[in-house]
Amino acid sequence: MMFGLKRIVIAQHERGVYIKDRSIAKILEPGIYHQFNLLNRVMIEVHDLTVPEFNYPYLDVLVKENRELVDKYFQFIDLGEHKVGLVYKNGQLSGVLSPGTRKLYWKDPVDVKIEVLDIEQDFTIPEKLVGLISNARMTSMSREVVNSVYACEVSDDHIGLLIVNGKLVQQLKPGIHAYWKFNRTVKVEQVELRLQVMEVQGQEILTKDKVSLRINLSAHYQITEPVTARSKLLNITDYIYRELQFALRQVVGVRTLDSLLGSKNEMDAVIFELVHKKITQFGIEVRSVGVKDVILPGEMKDILNQVVAAEKVAQANVIKRREETAATRSLLNTARLMDDNPTLMRLKELEVLEKVTEKIDKLTVFGGLEGILKDTVRIKVNAD
């Protein structure tokens, strides 16, 4: 610098912004310039064109007062309230401009193109950009994407429910979906369509005869109409759990312990019908219901075991008496036959004699065979 002169060199990849009295007067091309700055009225800012964004605090004034200069050196972007800009640099997506953005880009040497999208009605990100934008968190535009894009992946065997500003607007198939968040609140709720299991554990319930039980219940259900279920129920799983719980208490509370233990399948069927009637109207189908465990208190177990043991003893006594009665009846019938048939009587005597001789080593006979038959074994039936 000499005598108030300042030497400024502007390279090929640079431009000089000549500012006089705090306003942009002209743009300097590559070359060597000498700046005479009297009373600090003049300033030259050198800008690197490899960074194409030109940030100027008085953009609106520059565009209005010096539009010819703006059109010559810059690309002016002016987005409306419902428009989004996709910024491409040398053919690569590098950023997102939010609605209402006004921005200047140097025309050379970086090739900058802005794709403008109207999102007032259709705020879905184009399919060709979904994968690129939804996975942009590792790139230089990550902050802009996080602030401007809502992305989600709907899993297999699920359906997505798109909620915009608290209102359900669309069902989504499995896959990746992305939406602009500008001027709206966007979220996606996923609903599983596969068969699901609900466990109702450790329910303490009193039977009709005031016996305290702890019961575990299991149910299988499936959501068949996700839109209906979501629109009518605040929490689907909580609702199903409560209905199973209420139905179980309703069934157990009107039955005695004996009836519950003796008709478990009937109890399952009644619970199924009660729950089915309640939840079908909300687009949910119950497929099966079953009581897994009925747990008695310790003292009640002992009493029940004693009752069962007494019942078994009584049954054994009944069977024993039945067999004794049958044997006595058989003997009476045999006696009647022998009384009416002398030959049968004699055969019975011989049968008894055979059994006697099997247990006697030596037998002395007096009176011959007739004595044996008449005197050794005698069966006499007194007439009444």
C-alpha cells in the first residue's frame, strides 16, 4: 500500500465485490486492481467462486436497486411460501431450500441448478429422491435434511398410517417413505397385521363361592381394519388387554370353584364370545382365548386335596360293595340250581372233594366210595 493505494489481485476462480458507501456498486472480474480508499468509503471483498452461495445482508435492496448486476453475475432464487428448492451442484444434490427462501448463487464456475417443488398439496418427496434424501444424514446436507424431511421405513407385515397435523390422511405399504415437514407436522404410525399374542397375567379374582383364585389368560388377535382401529382407539393393545381382563372377571365371578375346574373349555368359549362382541366393531378380530393356569391359595389346595381323597375312598367303597353284592347274588343262584338238580349237587360235592384232597397227604377211607361221597363232604341246605 502506498499513498493510500491498495493493490488487490483477483484470481480466475474469484470475483471482487466493489462496495462504495456500504452499497454494492459493481463486480470486479479477475485481474489486478488498485484501491484508493478515501475516508473509508470504498471496500473490495474478494469471493471464492468454488463456494457458490453469496450471502449479503441487504439482499432485498440489492435485487431491487441493481437488478441488472444481479442478473449478470448471479442466479436469484425466490421461493414462495409453499415451495421447496432442491440445490444441485455440478449435478449432485447438495442441499434443500425451505419455503420463503431468497438467495443468490454465483453463476460460474460451479454449475448450480435449483429444482423447485410445490408442496402445498403434495408434500411427498419424489420417489427417485427418497433413498438419497432419507439416507443423507452422513453427507454435508445432513442438518438441512434433518430439519426439513421426515423419513420412515414401514416393515413387512405392517401398514403405515400417515398422520399430518393430527389427521389420518393415508395408508402406506411396506417400504421407505419421506415427506417434507415444512409448514406441517408429519408422523407415521405402524400397525402390525400379523397374528399377535396377548398375555393377561396373575389376575386375582373371587369366585361365586368366595374362593380367591389367580388366573393367567392367553389370547390371539389380529388387526383387520387398521384405519378403524386407529381412529376409534387411543391405544389398541391397552384396550384389548382391558376387555380380556373384564371378560375374565365377569365369567369367574358368577361361577363356583367346582364349576370352573370342571368346565374350563366352556369358560374359554364364554370369554371368547364376550371379547369378540366388544372388539370386532373396532376392526380387530380375536382368534382364540384360553385360560392357561388356575392357581389356588395354599390352604385351599390342601382342602381340595382332602376332598378329592375322600371322594376316591367313597368311590372305592361303593365298588367294593357292588362286587360283594354281585358275588353273593351269584352264590344264591348257584344254590338254587343245586337244590333243583341232584346231579349238579353231586358235581359240586366232587369239586369240593377234589380241593380237599389237594391239601391232604394221607386219606383213610371207610365205607368205600359211597362213604367218601356221603360222609367226607356234606352240603346241606336247610329249607326255610
